[in-house]
Amino acid sequence: MTLQLASQAVRIATFTEPEDGLLLFANGRLVAIISQLRNSVSDELAGRWFLEAGFGPCAHRAPEAFDTAGDAERWVRSCLEVEWAGLEVS
């Protein structure tokens, strides 16, 4: 079966301002939540994307931050392809 990765935009509550986030789904299953870092972090990380939570194959530690949401999605896809190789994920 083909791996279908989909995302849904969300707002994530923080102690300061809400952050932009994405729920990432693989074949309809939630596998990761990422957020775009803004005001609550250093200038170096501001605007980058961070793995808030990973599930199943994405539960292991991700890089500190991703430059783009697309980079985070590619990381999720690589986790799924390695962990679910040869398995049906419908």
C-alpha cells in the first residue's frame, strides 16, 4: 500500500502567543505534531519548525529544529518508510 502523508494546520497554545502548527497523518493515523517556533525562542530558532510530539515510528528524537515544514514532513516520511517498510499501514 502507498504511504499517504497529509497535514492539517492548527494553532497550538503556548504561555505567550499561539504558535502555528501542523498535525501530520500517515494513511489517516496521527504520527506527529510540529510547531513553528516564534517569540518564545532564540533568534536562531525563530521561524523554524520543531517536533512537539511523535507517535509510533516518529516517537524517537528528531533533529532540534527543521528549517521548513517540508523538511519536517520529509523527516516524518523517512521515519515511516524505515519503520513500516513492507508493512500494510492502511
